[in-house]
Amino acid sequence: MPSSPRSVEDALNWLYCEILSCSKTPILMFPDDESETPEELEEEIPVVICAAAGRMGATMAAINSIYSNTDANILFYVVGLRNTLTRIRKWIEHSKLREINFKIVEFNPMVLKGKIRPDSSRPELLQPLNFVRFYLPLLIHQHEKVIYLDDDVIVQGDIQELYDTTLALGHAAAFSDDCDLPSAQDINRLVGLQNTYMGYLDYRKKAIKDLGISPSTCSFNPGVIVANMTEWKHQRITKQLEKWMQKNVEENLYSSSLGGGVATSPMLIVFHGKYSTINPLWHIRHLGWNPDARYSEHFLQEAKLLHWNGRHKPWDFPSVHNDLWESWFVPDPAGIFKLNHHS
């Protein structure tokens, strides 16, 4: 096994030692490995989504909802750790998802060595796949524009609409502002929810104060991202994010007791004032925040994308609006992943 990554090239090998194409043959993912013509590439919408061992059913439900609600040509990049790759393939190939166009990508967590503080009030947010969004250009070489989605989402609209989000000149990504929630999603019902930088950054620390960012600045949620790969690489976004991960290890800069900003906090710093916005209906979130906070059926039907961020996932108990999620659930052919809707 090679030593820890010392360069971008080494990191590439660490991150993606092996990528399994839709054929059975392992390939390395470099630009000239792919045979698509430019015309074919223009027609493809790349969607990156992670498949974690304990919540793989979420990934499959999200993929099912995307694929079922569009006529666009989607290429799913399904990212997992080495010990899950075979199971991911079997779930797709032995279910109704067998028709999708996909690549399975291995993420090597060693790339994160020394960049994550072990202490957190929500250890699940420290899972390696939570940081895949930092490394998008290492997955995607052929595409100018990419969609990244968290696994706990359901897409009710045509993903082409999200892909068509306009990114302003010089912007590497578009997110949904936390202050732009539609009025029907009353933030007052979501006790403890953070929607400003104060909830993610420790303003007692000099490195944070020196940024000159007002603590009342509206935050954004990186669970849905439309990204421009050319700008991302040009601005060295991945390198900047790694720098702020490293600084946090050394100086404990983030409000670890709040909201869950382990992956969000570095992005808030790096993208401050330099991102475009997604239509709010394409990221109706906080459905997993409070099992007692329900929204009107009409409001949820209007939503293009639903996100159960928070502790209360729709495949578990207690949770809300799990019927909307369960309608897209794809049963596990191996019988490992099961729904838990009872106490």
C-alpha cells in the first residue's frame, strides 16, 4: 500500500485506487479513459452521491427518485468505501435500478488523515464520505458542470432544472441560502436550527475574527451543490478546504456543539460571498430536524427536492413525512437494509 499522499497526484491515487465502470472491468479514472464524444458528454448530467454502509437504502431511494422523474441522460457517480463497492453494485444490478447509467467510485479515507478533529457531538458527521464533496474534481474529469447530492434527499422535480441553475461568472458553486426558506417552512418551529455563520464558526478564535465575516451572515447548506469544475480547479477550492480542515485540527475553529458543521464550516469560509444560489424549491430541508414539525402536504408537493437533514431520517423512527421517502425506496436484494418505522 502506498504511503500517505504528498501531492495532488498521490491524492488521486489515494482517493480513487480503483473505479469500477459499468462493465465488470476495473478502470482508472483519468480523462482519456473515457470514450464518450463531446456531443455525448454535453447530453450527460453527472450526479455525485455517496453510499455509506449503514444507510445505503437512502442512496438507492434518491437515485430512484431522480431517474424516475426525468428524461435527461443521467450518469450517477456512486461513491463508497472499499468494503461496500460489491454491495452497491449488487443492489443496483439486482433491482429496478439496473437500467441506470452509473459508475462506482472508491473513496480512500486516508486522504483525510490529519484533517479531521475526532471530537464532535455528532460523530456520524465525521464519516469519510461526508467529505467527498470537497474532492469533486478528482471524481469528474470530463464534465464542466456537476450536481452533488446528500444521500438523504428525494427528488420530485426534473433534475434537468437543477442542472440548468445559472452560476455567475467566477463562481465555482451554487448552494441554497439558509435565509431563503419558503415561508411555509417556518424556521421558528425548528428549535436549535442554525442559519448564520455564528452557528458554525467560533468567533472567539483569532483566525475566525480575522476573516472579517459578520457572524450574522446567512449560512448555506452544502447538501445540494451545482458546481463548475473549471472554476473549482482554477480557484483551487479543494486545497483551500483542506487548509481550513487542517487549521481546525490545530485551533478548533468550528462550533462543534451546534448544528453539524463539520463539513459545512470550511465551505462557509471558502465560498463566502462567492457562490450562486439555487431555487429554494430545489432544496426544501430540515425534514429530519424535529419529528414533531410537519409541513403542509401542498407545500411538500410543490417542492422539487426534499432533504431530511438532521438526526431523524425517514427510514428510521421517529421521523416525519417518511411516506414521501418510502414511495421511492428500493428494497435491498441482500435483505440487510430494513426500514424501522416503529419504536
